[in-house]
Amino acid sequence: MELLLRQNIEHLGRTGDVVDVKPGYARNYLLPQGLAVAVTKSNVAEIEAARAAAFAEEQGRIQGYKDLSTKLAETSVTIESKANEEGHLFGSVTATNIAAALREKELSVEDRHVRLDQPIKEIGVFDVVVHLHTDVEATIKVWVVQQKPQ
């Protein structure tokens, strides 16, 4: 049975794609959930208009991410943490800590955007990738310094 997708469905297709699915899948899931509609001229025109609007919105979002990326590239973050004499931290600096430090500088970055292979466990300067979108990344400098005794 051929249907026109109204939104992206993982492992099936993207908005506006015409897909061939089994009748039971269409009847019991896609059609009742409003995820797909029958292939007609009016439905195709409606979906194409929605697809164009979504594309324009995505381009605007990507431009916002590019602007944020240029600000991030000029930014460095300093994180204080307790450490021993050799420079090994008693804890670790995670993506959550880095994202929080960026938010303190009024840069809206979510925890999931900060990419660390593993938590930082030493004092030093580290290059950290902030992955904002599939097309937009920025690299920031993270300074991990020893916390001053109180």
C-alpha cells in the first residue's frame, strides 16, 4: 500500500516521501496516528508546502547555530577543581560542567552538544568540540585549574 508520509519516521522515510508499506502497518499504525495519508494531488501539495516551511525553518536554525559557533570559537572556559600535587583531579570535569560554564557566559549550549571522549581528570588546557548540528561544530579551549584553598 502506498502512502505519503506527513513526518519523518525512522527506518521508513522523511516527510513527503511516498512509501510502500504492508496494509496492516498502514491501517493499524500510520493512518490512525496521523503519520501518513493517502497519495492524492491535494495531499502531495499540502505536504510539499509543509516540507518547504520546515526546510526554511531548518535553514534559520542552522544560521543561528553558525552564529553561535563563531561566538564559541572565540570563547574559552575556566573550570576550577580540587586536585593533588601531581595535577590529577579528585573528581572529573564532564560535558555537563563545560556546558554549565558556557551557559554562565550566556551561550546557550546543551549538555549533549559538548563532545568528550572521556571525562577530563587532569589539570591542563584541552580542546573540546561542541557539536551544535550535523553541519556546525565549534572547538573551545577548556582550562582546568586547581581550586584555590579557602
